[in-house]
Amino acid sequence: MDRLTSAFGPDFERGLRIMLDAVARAQKDDFPGASTTDMAAELGKLAGLRGRPPFFDYLGSGLGRGARVRLADGRWILDFTLGIGVHIFGHGNLDLIETAIRAAASDIVMQGNLVFNHEYPAMMEALLAHAPAGIDRCWLALSGADANENALKLLRQRRGGRPGVIAFHGCFHGRTSAMAEITDRPDYRVGQPSTFPVHYLPFYDRDDPSSAAKAADALRKIIARDGDRIAALLVELVQGEAGFRTAPRDFFVPLFEQCRAAGIPVWVDEVQTFGRVTELFATTWLGVEQYVDVITVGKMLQGSALLYRHELSPDPGLISGTFSGATVAMAVGRRIIEKLTAENFFGPDGREKQLENLTRKHLAQLSQRHPTKISHIDGIGAMVSFRVGDGSLNQTREFIQRAFANGLALYYGGHDPACVRLFLPAGVLTDAELYEAFEIMDRCV
Ligand SMILES: Cc1ncc(COP(=O)(O)O)c(C=O)c1O
């Protein structure tokens, strides 16, 4: 029996069943009672309040089913953006709605770092049960950037206040002041001061056979010159915002070994890769557990977390805050981990790998039909990317807007060249829906 059912009595369980049955019936019948709104007017109002227009004419109605979402104007679209990689189980997932309702009924909306309800330790346990070997401590936080801030503070403290970070060209780590300083996008920090040293290594380039040697050489020089001012090496094992750029294990291992020899901890930012790379952790997928000291996760967790080896535990007062997550988000995040690890998503025969293979097959066919227009296919599992035309931001955005007008929401990554990123809703996407998405893309090329 669920904890709350025993506290609230059988009426709670009966009421919950009635609600869930109503949602399931409405989903099946395409929400016959759903109203529509003047989406353009609402989005115009939003743009006015925010001072910036939205990227798409997308205002969700609050209704959806699987890979499809119903917009406020009643239009249905296939969603391959997923709130930039958050909703791996798509829209209107009844299992997650049930989890959310149960959590919503339990006392408080938000949890923090002074007193905890059941959902907080349960989320930590779920994460650590599947974390790479040796990673045995956890702090929850609200966003990916928030978890990354905590990681940076922890690492600096354990490294005696050394301020610097070694990162990679093309990296993205969030939009707080410190994360914007590390993120390799000067255009995202216009008007912001530089307050600590950030050194960049070249990321793997599959067209350059000496790519690994170049990165190793650059790291050697940084360590020789500035090694005693470095807090950590920070890496995305698959670069997210740069366009789902992958690199082989052999690229990373010599870098991690150099760091180990120099006493520099390795911090893997898995905010975007978490749950998408045919394993829960990219660190495990690449088999680099023994080199990794700190991992940050977010997005599909519905919150975020800093995971680390116990030797790195922070001193009192370094990490805390009023909020560490919403009760519903913690419960749903934990259920997502349970579902992903129990329902055959991972491994070489799991659903994510199947979808990656099928997506690559569709992309290869699209590229055959439009040889000058589709190229540079990359990614892994539920994150696959490709280049459109010359990869200019203009052409890429134009393609995305055309796809959106035809019923498919896509998003881009990288700049000069940019690419289209497919965030696949692997928890629910059918082969037929993937086929339909490619029919739309074929029309839009
Ligand atoms: C690798 C990586 N780190 C950090 C972040 C920041 O996460 P958030 O937007 O939740 O602060 C992102 C967001 O896209 C990301 O991709």
C-alpha cells in the first residue's frame, strides 16, 4: 500500500483512480472537451512581459499523449525538443501523472536543506544506487547550473582555494555567473567580468587523426604553466549544446591520466547526457568511472544533483539553500530513474540504442535523397544530431521553423556550424512516429 493511501484512507486511492481513468479516457478520445485559446495573443503577451520573443510559436495546452503535444491553439505536434531534453517519457504520461498526484497531496510543495520529507532521501538513494562505482555522496539542487555551482565550490574548497578550471572548446555548463564564465560562448556573457582562469582544450575532431594528441599536448602545457591554480578539469563526455558531439574513450583517458598524475580532479557534467546515452550515466557508458571524482546531473531528473566521492565532502555551510527541489519533481524524477532502469531502455539492445539505429538509418536515407543538404550525423542513444545545408545558423533555423509549421518541433545546437538536435522521447516514441517525423523533415529539406 502507498504511504499516503494508508494515511488518507481508501477514499484517496479511489479518487486517484477516478482522476487517472478520466485522463486516460480523454487522451484516448483526443480530449473532446478541450478548449483552444488565441495562442498568438498569449505569446505576444508573454514576449511583452519577458522583453524577448519566444523561439517558437509554442504554448502548450497542458494536454498531450506520448510523443505528441497539443498546443494552446488546438494544433498537435510531434515533440523532439522535450523542453531541451527533459521529458524523456513525452507528454501526458499516466504513470508520471499518478506519481505527481500522489506527491502533490503530500504536505509541502517545495523541499529545502533544513528539513526533509521522504522524497528527498528517496531521490538520492535512487541516484546513488545507479551511480558509477566510487561515487557515493549526493546533494540535490534546482537546476543544472545550480548543481554545477555547487560542484565548483566543492572542488575549489578541496583544492585549497585554487580558482581555475580546464574545460573544452564548445562546452556549455549553464548561465549563472561562474558557469557563463566557463561556457565557451563569449556571446552569452557580454558585459560580464572575467573573475577566474579558464583554459580550453580542443574537443575531439573525428576528421583530424591527431585530435587526441593535440588535446593531450594542450593539457600538458596548461598543467606545466598553471597547474597549481587549477581546481578541476570539467568535461561533457558528449557535448550537448555544441550539437551532440561524441568522442571515443581513447580520447579522454590520456587526459584523465594526466590530471590524475597532477592531482587535478575530474568533474563530468552529465546534465544533458543523463539518461540519454544508452546508460543512465555517460561515465559508465564510456567506462571511465575510475577517473571521475564529481558528476553533475539534471534535466530529465526534473531537478539536479551533485554526486561525488566521499573524500570530497564539503565543509559545513558551503552548500545549502532554501530550495532543493519541488516534492512533485523529486518523486517524478525518482520514478523516471526507476522506469529507465527497469524497462529495457539501456544497453546494446535497449530501446535507446534501437531508436538511435533507426534514426541513423532514416538520416542516411534522407542524406542519400538530399546529398548536399544532410550531413555530419553524430550523437548517441536518444540524442542524435545532423547538419542541414552549410550549417549556417540561418539555414538551420529556417529548417527548424519549417518543420515546426509542418507539425514537428526540433531544436538546434552549436553555431558556425550549427546542427539540428533530435531529443528523442525514447520512453514513448514508436517506430511509426519516428517515420512520420522523417517524412516531415523530408518535405522541409
Ligand atoms: C551540459 C549542461 N550543463 C549545464 C546545463 C545547465 O542546466 P540548466 O539549464 O538546468 O541550468 C545545461 C543546459 O542545457 C547543459 O546542457
